[in-house]
Amino acid sequence: MDGNIHLHVRDNGVGMPERAWPRPQCYGLLAASERVAELGGTLRTLGSPGQGTTLEATIPLTPQNSRLGKELI
């Protein structure tokens, strides 16, 4: 265990180029990125046209985030 929560979400949809985000009209990804950042983490978007999209979130398990870790276990 490295003291982080790792979340990987992948779909097999149409995908998107990595340079396509962030876009002003993409409120869902923007909100997710802001929430992860508030917890001291990072959110990466990976994808390419025709290959689906992957979101990778890493959130440190700090004392302020300890409740979050307990809810996930």
C-alpha cells in the first residue's frame, strides 16, 4: 500500500484526443478534477479516438481524507 487511493475508470466508447480536454462545456470532467484536487489528488484523462477513454484518479490518504478511505473499504 502506498498511502493513496487509486481509481481507474475505463470505457470502450468513441474516445477523445487527450488535447480535447479541458473544454469549457465539459462540466463533468471539470467538476471531477476540482473535487480530486480539493483532496490533494490528481485526475488524468487518457484516450484516443476509437479507443475509449480512461480516467485515473489518485487521492492521498491523509488525516483529512481518512473518512473517505474508510467509506471505500
